[in-house]
Amino acid sequence: MAAVDSFELLYWQVARTCNVYSDALTVLGAWYVAKTSICFVCDIYSMVRLHFIPRLVSRKHLLKHYGKWAMVTGATAGIGKAYAEELAKQGIDLILISHDQNKLEATAAAITERFNVETYIIITDFTKGREIYQPIQEALKDKEIGILVNSADVPAEYPQFFLNISEDKLWDLINVNIAATNMMIRIVLPGMVQRGKGAIVNISSGFCCKPTPQMATYSSTKVYLDHFSRALHCEYAPKGIFVQSLLPFSTTTNRDGYGEGLHLFSWLAPSVNVYARHAISTLGIASRTPGYWIHSVQFLFAQCIPEWLWIWGATLMNNRLSKCATLKS
């Protein structure tokens, strides 16, 4: 009889312990669901505020808060050129930087004629290393740069395994995608701090949110730009400087080296002009944004899915793109 009583006592003790753990797990689960739901709602609200509420940035706002001159690197193609045109639409004079003199002169002339703004060009090749920056600094010493857009980059022509990328290309990726951004900011930031106003836009990539096979070096340079921009914003926002990390996914541009392989996903890729028009409306509002509503949806989805699923999807897509590029060559 005593043995039976002891067994019943042990049973009820175990049952009470299990109930305590079950209650704790229930509370923990409820907290996790509530936290995830609140974060999701906040992300949706942020996306709606940026992309669907009438744009809050006007010509007067840009000129008043950031000044007369803007400088755009990589200004002869892609997002850089489209962003320069959007700034010119709002009456901002431009300093355009690129390595191709013919394209740069043609772009500057077209913008001046179309938008009736002043343009100034600087011809330079960011792949050449640190010796190029002193002449740039000399050329800019009399200009008060209010907005700097770092758009110059070495694009990934098509997905490749790391060992298939040449050493020269690796150095170009580092010198252009990373070093050029740092050095151009180093040149213009002191003047912005002295005036107590300015904006810096660094164009990263949506592909920085998770590891992307066959784009290891390229995507990693974009991760650097994203983290660098966010840290720099924390440092200099109290001094009146707004630093923005733009995180675009695919856009439609003439320089895409493997655009044929993206035709199944073309609805996700706005033209660079559409992208720039939306992205510039977030300047001064969001310090980190994909810049365009469909890209914000993609970024939100990419953040929510498991890393293994991202890698599986990226590998599948990049294998297809690599195959298309191989057949084309």
C-alpha cells in the first residue's frame, strides 16, 4: 500500500512539473508569435509609408536641406545615370564621375539640355587604386557637395565560382565596390560636417541579406557597403548628415551581361528610371531601404525564409544564369 502511495505521489509530482514546463513553453511560443507578428506589421507599415503614401521629398526639400550640388559616381549607366537624371529633374546641379570620357560627356550634355542644370565631369578610373583620389579632391575643392551618390561598381557579368574569377577582377571588385566608396566619402564628408547638412547614398544590393553562392565576392562587397552605411549614419546623423544604404534587387539595364536568363523574373525587375524615381523619394526618410516597393517585398521575404532555402533558390537561379551565359559565349 505504501508503494502504491509513493508511486501516485511521484506521478502527480511529474505531472505538475510537466504542466509547469508546458505553461512556460506556451508563454514562450505566444511571445515569439507576438514578436514576429509585430515585426511583420512594422515592416509592412514601413513599406507602405515609403512607397504608397504620396512622396514626401520635393524639389524644395532637397535644395533646402542638401544644397545646390550633387555628385554621382558611375554616372553613365544603370542606376547611377537614372539617379542623376532624377536629381537634375529637381533642379540640382551635377558633378558626374566615370571612366568613359565619351559616355560621360554625352550624358552630361544630355542632362544639361534636358533639365537646364549645370554639369561638371570628372574622368577617372577607380580600378587604378589610391593615386587617383588626390586629383579628384583638387577638382572638388571649390564645390559644396550636398549629395553624394556612390553608384560606381564592378558588376557581376554572370554567376561564377570563386576560382573562376580572375585575380584582376577580384582587385577591381575591391577597389571599385569598396575602396572608391570610402575615399569619395572621405573627400566630401568634411565639408558636409562643416556646413551641418548633407546626404550620402551608397548603393548596396538586396542580395546582401544572405550568403549567395556563385556571387560570393560581389555580394560580400555589397554586405560591406550596407554595414558601412548603417554605421556611418549612426556616427554622423547627429551632425546633420543623412547616410542611406540602398538595397536594390534586379533592375532592367542595358549593361546586364546575362539579362536573357532573367526573363522568367522580369516582372520583379523595374527599369532603372522607375527604380531611381522611387528610390529618390526615400532620401531623408529611410536610412536603409530597397528603394522600390516590389524590392521591399522581396527583401521582407528574403529575411523571413531560412538560409538553406535562400541558398537553394539562389543556386538554382545562378546555375540557370551561368548556363545561359555559357551558351551565349
